[in-house]
Amino acid sequence: MVAKKFIIIPLIVSLILLVPFIAMQFTDEINWKPFDFVVAGVLLLGAGFTFDFSIRKIKNKTYRILVPIILVLIFLLLWAELAVGILGNPFGGS
């Protein structure tokens, strides 16, 4: 069962990353560099494996719901910061 997760999560991440790759073939408005795909892949894989780990290891129902929500919020904050620089630090995309 655990070995199956090591195939399913990267497969889902690959499918997600195919969306901007295919969109780049049809429009000039999406312009990702290879490094952008690497960063997005690392973020998605990290979030996916952390999410799966937290679901499997946490037994308390309240924490089992709360921790994945917090993980999703952290992921979205990191993604937005890297994309447009909402916090104004040097890592931002702006």
C-alpha cells in the first residue's frame, strides 16, 4: 500500500504539471522556465507526501482534519509568494 503512494503521488504531480506545459504550446501568456517546473514539482511532491503522511499517522479526528487544512494553506501561501510576491520578500515573483 505504501509503495503504491510512491507511484500515485508523482503521477498526479506530473499530470498537474502537464497543464502549464500544454498551455505553453498554445499561448505566450504562460512562460515557465525549466526551473519553474522543478520548483512547482518539488512543492507539489512535498505537499503530497506530507499530506499523505499526516493522514496516515495522525489518529485524533480533530487534528486529522486540521493538519491537512493547514498544510494546504501553507502550500497556497508559498505558491502565491513564489508566483507574485505577496509578502514582498526577495523570493517573490514580482
